[in-house]
Amino acid sequence: MSTEKRAKSRVNFERGITVRMLAIDGAWQRACEMLDVSEEGVLLRVQGNLSGLDLKEFFLVLSTTGTAHRRCSLAWVDGDRIGASFIRDKVKKTAARR
């Protein structure tokens, strides 16, 4: 079943890029492949069991050192594939401008 779930253009990776999912609190992690990415989110193929994991929000770790990462929220799950949206930091506006 291949249904387009995003309106933004995306980059597909023919072989997948090795990345990791990491719980916000560090309680779990899973190896996965990034199959495609857009400005708004990502499609992942996860290795290992997802049952019992809190997937509401997680970090997508893009580097082996963990310095490159994005905070994500789960959009959908279909077997070993998940779609996630990137969470953007909200810019706080100052109440009084000088």
C-alpha cells in the first residue's frame, strides 16, 4: 500500500540511509533506515520491534556522534515503516521591542 502522505517535495534514498531513533528520555533506541525526507518529515524503515515503545515523540539521530539530530513526532505506522513529522522550535517573540 503506497499512499502519498505529504504534500511537500521529498528526496528518496534508493538504498536507505542508516540512522537511529532515540527516545526523548533515552529509554530506548532502534536502528532504522531513512527511506525519504522532506522539509516537513521523514519515512523510516525500523529494525526491531516497536510494540510497547512510546513513539509519540523521539529523536532521529543522523550522525554516529549524535550531534546531528531532529526531534520528531509520529505521524503513522505501517508494519516496519513509520512516517514522522519534524518538530520545529517555536521562536519566542519579545513582548517589548527596543
